[in-house]
Amino acid sequence: MPLPRGLPVVDHHCHLSLAGEGVLAARRFRHAGGTHLFLATQNYGPTVPRQLEDYAHQFETTFALADRVRREVGIEVFAVVAPYPIDLVTASAQLGLPRALDLHRAATDLAGRAVQEGKAVAIGEVGRAHFPVAPEVSAAIEAAFTYALAVAREVGCPVVVHSADLDASGYVELSVRAHDARLPAERVVKHYARARVAPEERAGVVPSYLGRKDLIDQVLADPSPWFLETDYLDDPARPGAVLDLATVPRRARWIADRGTAAAERLFVPFVESVEKVYGLRLEAPPRSGA
Ligand SMILES: [Zn+2]
């Protein structure tokens, strides 16, 4: 079965690297039927940023990659930028905790400005380490997260949260944090969600589900908002560490093969949710039949 007319096919979280496949991976995504990518920034160099210029350069690299994909592959790309929360672990050892936290906040301001300038659509990844860290580093990471929520509220954009796996209480806790920052929970996205949590148990926080078949089966009937992602890493040293960038379009076809009713559900992650959380109206470009 072909995909429904007008359906965009959206990977809500991926990374592209200069050392990896880069534009070629985006081309594979398009050939599989993909139309829109949310591209999250990352450290492109071997070291964690130590000064604000390093972050400026990192974000500019993400915007340049997004531009290249738009021009050379012909799909839409939305950039998501922020200093990675785990940078604080390394940076605090090198710079001392106060300076590392100052740098992190300044880089978050930079991300907020990029959103205001229309270069990025969200602040991310922000949040927590997914592994245990020393209590004082953990406190700095929490302070940085609070700051990121405030910046997102100020510039009026969503945050994309990196964290360990969350159960219902984890979603509720995130919602409380957002509420304290006066950021609507609907603007808080838990990325790399690996287990379904029922919509009524998430306190408004939005899951971006990993595009595994079993997970998609469980969430397909859920109301918006929720997303699908690969978290593609484009790291040649870790092939197969995450889902391939062609996965979301392949899954979309796999769902569409079940018939019209199932295929129509794909408008939930790819259109309704993007509009609710980002205020973006996505449309699929005409398909060439390829
Ligand atoms: Zn990521």
C-alpha cells in the first residue's frame, strides 16, 4: 500500500556527523520515503567544548549540515541545539564546577537566540545524565536543566529531554519541573522513549518513541502528541548501535500495509503532534513514486 496522500514522514530525533555518513544518510532516509528530519546537535570534535566559541562553532556546524541536507537531498530539516547535559561531567573536571556551569548557561542562551533567529526549533538535548554521577556534578546538571527550561519558556519553544528511561512517575516529575519553570508540559519532549507510558499517566509530557516495531504496535492507537525517532548517531565507530536513519520511513510503509485505518494513524506522530508541540504545519512534498 502506498502511504496516504499528503503524509509527511518524520524522524523526530537524529544526529548527523561530519566524520560519518552525513548527507548520504539523509539521502537514504529520503529514498525510503522520509520527508522531514529533526536534527539534534552533538559534539563534532573529539573534546567537550571548553569555551563559548566552541559551542557557537558546534551549533553553526549543525545549521550548516541542515542546510546541506535541504539543498542536496531536498528534504526539510529542523535543527535542535543546546549544550549536552553530560558535557558538564567532563567540563567540570577540566574547568571546575562554577566555570563549567557558567559556560553551560551561556551556551543555553546561545541556543535560545538560535531559536529566536529561526535557526533552530527547540532546545535540546537538555536534561540529565543517564548514568550515576557525583552528587555535586548532579546538582550542577539539575541547575543547568532548570536554566534550560527557563530559556525555553522565554523564547517560546519546546525542550527535548535526554534522561534515563522514565516510568509514569518520571514523566510526572518532568511535568512538575516544567510547571515550576512555567513551561507547558506539552512543550517537554522525552526523547529516546523505549517503553509506552499511557497518555493519562504522562502529565502532559510528550514521548518521542524509538521506532521499534513492538513499541509502534503498542502506541499506534494513542492520541497525540507522540513522535517516532531513531536517534541515529551516524558514528562509524558504532555501526548498528542505534536504529538506521531509514527506519522511520520503513516503519511507516510497514504500518500502511495494514490498510487505510492504520495508515491514517500515522498523521498523529507526523502531523498532529508536530503542530501541537512545535506549532509547525508539515506537508509532504509530492511523491515521485520512487
Ligand atoms: Zn540524541
